[in-house]
Amino acid sequence: MSVPRSNRPHFTARVIRGLASANNVAVVVSSNDMFAQHVTRLSGDEVTFDDVENTIVALQRAGILSRVQAVRLQARYLRENRL
């Protein structure tokens, strides 16, 4: 999968949402997700994903994105949000 590049703010978020919509992928929080969140919190770390990052995870779980693609999309999304 090749995602077009752009310096426009929120471009990657729109691409991610569009990809999920085109493939009928929705974010579903599992009991394992809740467990991992609690373990992370209890270990002293606070890691929270927003709706776009959760959509990336859902796309990977659905087999739409590979692990490498998911990591690259998340990195682009985070980089854009720093601007």
C-alpha cells in the first residue's frame, strides 16, 4: 500500500479514516486491550491512543495493514500532529 505524501495538517488522519471506511473497519476494544491498558498504567506508564491511532490498530488487526505499514502510518500521523 502506498500512501500519498503531503505536508497538509491532518492529511494522514484523513487517509487513515478513509481507509477504515472503505474497508468497513471499526474500532472494537477487547478485554485484552483493557488488560494491557491496566498493566501499562500500573507499571507507571500512561500510554493512551487517540481515535486515529486506535483505527490504525483496527486496520492492522483486520489484515488491511501490515505491522510495518501501521508503524509508518502512526509515525506520520504523530509527526503531523507535532506541527
